[in-house]
Amino acid sequence: MIVVTSDLIPGRKIERVLGLVKGNTIRARHLGHDIMAALRNLAGGEITDYTKMIAESREQSMDRMIAEAKALGADAIVCIRFTTSSMMQGAAELLAYGTAVKLEQ
């Protein structure tokens, strides 16, 4: 599966647009991680627990988007984007979305 943020795939021609595909996950923070993050915030520097959590969320939402595209028979997903939104205090959604396409052989 080819996954790109661009509208086109160099050297390949889009035969048919199959439609919007998406994948999301909602993650909640962990109290223990929040305490460590608060301490890190005082000292400065990267909050690695949150970095890891968002990276895992991004991968999971991409995997779900790709699974949806494969179910449609897509060869690629173009124009992928990520967005986040707060669901409630301490929880956020990460959404990956793009356009599933069939490529010419």
C-alpha cells in the first residue's frame, strides 16, 4: 500500500478514486505519567511518555485507515492528513484520513 501526503504519486497514474478512508483512536492520559510530565515541565525538556503515546496513536490510526482502504481494494492512499481533537479532560482523538485510489498497472 502506497501512502502519501501529496495529491499524486510520481510515476503512477490514478485510475479511479474509491473515496474517503479514515482511522482514529482515542487515548487517555495516565495519572502516573501526568505527575512525571508535571515534574518534567518544571525542569524543561521532552515529555517522552507523551511523545510515545502520540506516536503509538498515529500508527494505530494509520493502520486502521490502511485496513479500510484495503477493504475497498485500494492500491494507495493520497492526500493523507492527521488531526487531533480534545474529547474530554485528559483524553484526545487522533484521526488519520485520506483518499483511497486504484492505480493503473
